[in-house]
Amino acid sequence: MSEPTRRRGRPRTAKDTVGTVQVLDRALDMLDLLAAHPGLTLSEVAERMEQSPSTAHRLLHSLAARGMVESDPTTQAWNIGPAAFRLGSAFMRRSGIVERARPILRTLMEHTGETANLGILNGDAVLFISQAETHETIRAFFPPGTRSPLHASGIGKALLAFGRADILRGYLTSHGLTRFTDRTLVTPESLVADMDRIRSRGFSFDDEERTRGMRCIAAPVFDLTGEAIAGVSVSGPTHRIGHEHVKTLGAAVVAAAADLSQAMGGPGAAPLS
């Protein structure tokens, strides 16, 4: 009678599984940290993550071995590596929306003279995934991978206004409306009232609600089911985006969003209430 086949290695325990997840969580938190704050030193990474320098050092070098992070040999500063970029690029290629949006964003930027952006819903925030940057010296800049709160960004408010009702309800009940400037909408009543205005005119208006001196106008992009899957916006300084320009810029943004919606198989402009 043959002996039963033995599995290689020691058996996993619940403690092992939890430990592995904890290490993975720490590594992913480290990637998030370096994405938001590039150029940190080892000691700065350890301090911000509340870890010992030795633990941070091991995680950084494990990630560096896979190309996820890299260190500048001169400054000893750590940054996101090329492998992380490849993973992010794979995500952006998934729906094809970035490729289809590129010429539309370029045309919108040239027509308005302001930076044109593309963002999608990412949990409780907007994730910017593409941009056509204006040639003006003073300009808005949201590099791909930047996240912004839904209630304090043009695209975020457009997605809340034209998205499913449960998304707005969930956001209002589970998230505090953080104040960034004295213009940020920080009460559920003020945000809901703004949603009505957005649906009525077809586009959202971020009037220095995230950053003083900057304004943003955005409109939703719909897929073939009619669901708001993304947003297109133009953003720039208040001295170029005056209140007298909002209606004209809004029409341009709505038209660009409609073009992208049609390219994605969806309807054209957002339905007006």
C-alpha cells in the first residue's frame, strides 16, 4: 500500500494568512504614499507609515526588486517605479476610454485654452486618468493617478449628480464633507441643492471649492447602458475662467462629454431635469 502524498512545505495557519495580508497591506500603503508624496527618504517613509526604518527598508527593497519603486542614488529619495506605471497603464487600457478620449480632450483644450481632464469614479473619489494640458504658464495640473473628493471637484459633482441615486445617498451618509476652502459645500443640504442645479444645466461648476484661485467645469460621460462612467472637465485659474465665461465653457464641455459618450456607445448630452 503506497504512502499518501505529502504536500511540500509546512501547513498554513490562520496566523500565517493574516500576517501575509498585513505585509501586503503595508506594501500597498507604501505605494499609495509614494504616489501621493514622491521623493521621500527612507526615514520620511518610515515616519509617515509609523514603521521602524528597518521594516520600511525591507518593504522598499522588496518593491524595488519588482520595479514597483526606485531610489535616486544621489538624493536617496524614493519614487514610484516603472512596473507600477505598467500596471496603471493596463488599468487605463481596460475600457478603451483613455484612447478614445485623447483626441476629444486635445480638441477641448485647444478650443477653450484651458487644461482638459478625464476622470472616473474610484470609491469615494474621482481618479484622474488622462489630461490634455494647456500651454498657459498658470494652469491646473492633475496628473493621471491623482484622486480628488467627489464633493469638491467638478467631475466628482457631475458623477454624483448624474450617477445612481444610491451613490449620492451613500456618500452623504458615510463621508464627512471635508472643507478645503470657504467655498466648499460642507452640508448635505447645500450639496443636494447643487446637484439639482447641475442636472438642470447639464454641467457642474467647481467655484474654488477645492483650491482657492482655481475653477473647474465638468460634464458626465455615459456608457451604452446610460450609466455615468466618467467625467470630462476644463480647469484653470479664476482670472481666466470668470463667471461670465461659465455658460460658454459649459457648453463646450458638455459637447465634448457627449462626443465621448457616443464613442463609448452611450447617449449624447446629459438629460436635463
